[in-house]
Amino acid sequence: MSDASRRYIIDSARRLLSPDPVREPDSAEDFPRLTPSAIEKTRMSRARDRIMENLETMYREAFERAKATGDEHQMATLDFAYRREQLYLEILLDIREASERR
């Protein structure tokens, strides 16, 4: 990747992440942007326990279906996927909680 390409990507990211000035939506195509100021104003609504319970419920249902059909491979795949997703979500929730404390 050339220096110009890197610089373009970094500049684009900065423009996207910089706080937007307060303005009224001027068209139907306008939609809320995920900016640092928007994140600060938005309270996270779902609790960690609820999110983790939803994940467990979803995987448990899929696991039970695979178990009912005797699909050992699908059961193993679901078990691994559940543990991986659980780890990802815990990391994201830790980041969310740290940003809320700021």
C-alpha cells in the first residue's frame, strides 16, 4: 500500500470519527452517525446479563435442534461458535463499560 493510500484512509477515518456540528437533518437520506459525541449522548440500554442470556438462548436452541437430529459435527461447531461469540461479546461489553466510565 502506498503512502498516499494510507494517508487517504487515515484522513477518511478522521473525517468519519470527528464530531459532526449540530445540525438539523436536511433530507430523508440523513441518518444518525456513530460519532464520539453521539456515543456520549446515547445510554447503552441492554444489560450485560441480558445480552449474554440472549446469546445462550439462541445457541441452546440451535444446539438442541442439532442434538435432536444426532448431528455431532453441528453440535461441536455450535459449541465452539458459542464460546467464541461469548468471548467477543464479553470483550465488547468491557469496552462499552470502560467508555461509559469516561
